[in-house]
Amino acid sequence: MNLKLSSLIRELEDQENQILEKRKVELIHFSDTINKSLEDLGFAKLIFVCTHNSRRSQIGQLWMRAAAQYYGMQNIYTYSGGTESTAFNHRMVAAIDRAGFLVNKLDEWDNPKYLVHLSDTDENPDIYFSKKYDDSYNPQSNFIAVMVCSDADEACPIVPGAEARISLPYLDPKAADDTPQESEVYDKKMLEIGRELLFAIHNLKK
């Protein structure tokens, strides 16, 4: 993991007191669900779901992968999807770049693909693009659906193929688009999601 990203993770570890106690209970339930999948299946596949798969679900996927690697957790696989597909929003792409993830844009389509490394020596980078949660790129069964926006949470009370469903909504940074606060709001959302998912992974049984 590159120096900038690992330094940010250490900062977020020290900010556990910024997570509300009610939220910690939800995150520990998430940890317990991951543990059960690891015990029962030998792996945990997580699909982070929001409406457009453009911001929060992409960040959930990315931070969970980074957290699992940072804490040396094996057999945790991360994915994301939406109830519809649009594009990985360029403002959020810029925020992950500022955070220290290594981003390489692969094409110039309306829904571009991005290759994201955790370090220069990352041999298994993930490709990020907007897709529906049931896209063939994602697992079709034996996965945990993690609902990270309230709209998708309400629209999908049942996620076909999921062994478990977790409600973990975040406010959408989209409200700050094209305002002077845009970058600050997106960066804060990056940190919030990272802080909480690091807490969830840190609370897994070793």
C-alpha cells in the first residue's frame, strides 16, 4: 500500500471517536455478518449497492478492499452496483485520487472504466465502472448486499441471490456538485466511509 494511503488509514484509525455509538452497533452487526460468511462459506463477497453506482457504492467497494488488505484479511471480495447504471462520477474519482488511490482511466466512453491500484506493486487492481448490482461482473449468489443509500435500501427490500442484506446508508455528496464546497464535501464523504469500513474490518475475528 502506498505511503500516502497508508498514512491516511492510520489517521482514520485514530478517529474512531467520530463514529456515533448507534452507528458502531450497525457496523459491528456488519462485521458479524462478514464473519458468518467467512465461517460458513470460506469467503465473503460484498456488493455495495446504491441507486446509480456512481459515488457511495463505488467508494464502499474501494475502501472495503483497502481495509481488508491493510488488516491482512483473506477471502474478502468487493463489488458494487446500482438499481440502474450511469457512470462513476468524475468528482468522486478525483476524490479517491486525492486520498492516495492510484487511478488510471482506461477509456473515454460515457461510462468509463477506471483501473485502481492500492500501490505501485498492487498485482490485483480492480476495475471500477457503473453497473447494475446484478450485472454479470458481480457474483449472482452467496453475497452480502450492503445498501449504502436510502433510495436503493427502500427500492430493494429483497436482493435476489444475497445470503444477507445490510442497511448502511450514507448521505449523497451530490448536493454539493458545482458549488465552492464540492471538493471538500466529496473528500469528507471519502473519509467518513473509509473511517467506518476500517472500523468494521478491524472488528472482524482474526
